[in-house]
Amino acid sequence: GGGIAGLRAAKDIADRGFDVSLIERSPFLGGQVSRLDRIAPTGEKATDLIDTLAGEVVSHPSITVLTCAQVDGFGGYIGNFTLSVRLEPPKDPDTVEHLKRIQEQKPEPGRAIPFTGLLPAPPPTESTTVTVETGVVILATGFKSYVPRQGEYGYGETPYVITLPQLIEKMAGPAAKGSRLEIDGRAIGSVVMIHCVGSRQIPGIHPEDESGHMNEYCSRTCCTATLAAANRIRETCPETRVYDMYRDIRTYGHGQEDVYEAASRNGVVFSRFEADSAPEVAKNDGDSGHPLQVTVTDGLTFGETIAVPADLVVLATGMEPNDVSNLVEMMKLPVGADRFLLEVHPKLRPVELPVGGVLLAGTCQAPFDIGESVSAAGAAAAKAAALLSR
């Protein structure tokens, strides 16, 4: 994987004097971090982070980067693994069209493309298979954002309901119309943000997905990301009201509680709801001029029912592990009830798997923020170097 964890692990191992093959299934490096604008709480631009780290990886003499690549064969044992890696041109129509648009824009070489990542080399034009012989394998296969069900909080039924990743991308450019937020050419006077969409699901309250799974875990990073977006709206578009509807606020980690406190100072209006009384999003038939109305039973006002007119509803979607079922079967990997890869012990052996010489890094094992992903990658790199040095 060539996301933030895979990039960090690759560089750390290469800096210790070992050769590294970095295998990424998409044409781009950067993973989910490349789909961000600014990183909370520092405000650093995500493209700057990817530029620095991916640039160091691509230019490192001990690292071979293979994009549009997938592992389709695995054998051997610790110190002596053999991987069959298939390289093939992108087939997904959206990826092909996106690559075409990028090539027409002629981006600056060696620079990350906003909301895309860094393109280290042109995609292959024909399918080939290469063999990689290695002593240690690190899995940094990352996560994907939860996609709401059709009709979940009105998603897919109205253009006025979008996800937080979509909002972040739409706000990246000039996003103000006067002193109001502008989204898709519309001036937004009222935004409602709803937490825990696709996270902390409860049997009997939330439906299972088409494969029978539920996301009962907390995705951990959504609260800070939502509040950071709310702060940006209030600070840059003061005439846009922001309503934040949450089950619990979990802004853990260094500096992240400051984001929550800033939201209060910026006039974000909070409402707290229980899992069995989630907000209801409906078409607004009144003459208020707002297309939607969101109704919630507010625990902060002792159960009062509040109706909020809204021009835009933003769903704070959680994390789901990427589908690595082929690797799970091929490498005999343990998977937890949450579908993330399962380490031997969360405290004593946090980046190790029962398969000797196969390690974990980043959000393939649990929802992490960027700092935690990088820390896990550093731990995996240190463990890998210790094994290889023998």
C-alpha cells in the first residue's frame, strides 16, 4: 500500500540500508490523506505532506515503486518470501477518465495533485507479472470512507445531502459567496452536520449492509474532521450558520480538543441525540427558502424536539477497511469482528501478525489518525529492520 503508512514504512526501512518494493494498486501515491485539504489541528496542507514524503520515497535509490500493481501469488516463510505481482493498466472507468483529465492538465512533475495524490510514473500500457523476493512483508492496505445507503439521512435522494469528504473537496477552492458558503453554485445559509454515519452501529437499531456486516466500532477521527470543517465555515463565511448534531464528541489526541473548543467560540450550535432517536432529514415544504428540514430530539435541552431549516446536510462518514480478502486467503491472515486485520496483541505486539515476517501498519488494523498511522508505520519498519538484520 502506498498511503501515508506505506510511504513512511518504506522510507524508514530504506534509510536503514535495506531494499524496498512498494506495491500500490492505484496509479497514485498518498492514499486517503491525498483526499484531504488541510489537516487538523495543525492546518498543514495535505498536498505538502504527500509532496514531501512521496517525493522522498520516489527519489530514494533503495525503493522500487510499483503502481497499478496487485499481489496475486504468495509463498515462502520469514526471510524467504516470494510474491507474484501483477501490473496492469487501470480498468475502472472513473480512474481512466481521471487520468485522462490529469494528463490534459499537464501537472508539475513530482508534485501531488490535490485530492488525487502523486503520480510517480505513467500507468502500464499492458499487463505484466513480476516476481518480488523479500524477507519481510508489511501490509499497509488502508481504509475507505463509508458510503451511506440510498436514503440514509436523505443521501442519494437529494443533492443537498453530501458526505464530509465531499464537503472538504468542495470547500478547497474559493468557497464563499459574499460572506456565505457557496457549494455547487448555491449560497448556503444553514448547514447541518450529523456525526457517526456508518460508525457505532447498533444491532436492532441500524440495518446490516448487503453482506450482513455492521460497523459497531467508533471511527475516532470523524469528530475532529467535522469540527475542523465547521470552524472553517464559521471563520471564513460568518453568515452561514452551522448546526452540529452528535452522539458523543471524541476529539482525542494532542491539540484536537482545541478544535472542539474553537467550534464553541465560533458559534457552532450543538445538539446531542441518542442512537435510537437519530436526526430525521425531510424536504422542507414551508416558505423559509431552505430546501430541507432536520428534526432532532436534543439531549442538551432535556429532550426538546428541534426543527432546523437547512440548505445543506453533511454526513460525517466513518472508516471501513479496504477489501483485502484475496490477501487474507492467500496469506492466511486473521481478521477481527470489525473486518480490520488483527494484530497478535494490541499492547505487546501491536504491528505483528501470527504469520512470521508479515507485519501491519496504519488503518488496515483499526481507525487511526495520520499521526497514529505514521507511528505504526515506524514501529513496523523498526521490527522489519530487526528481522532483516539477522
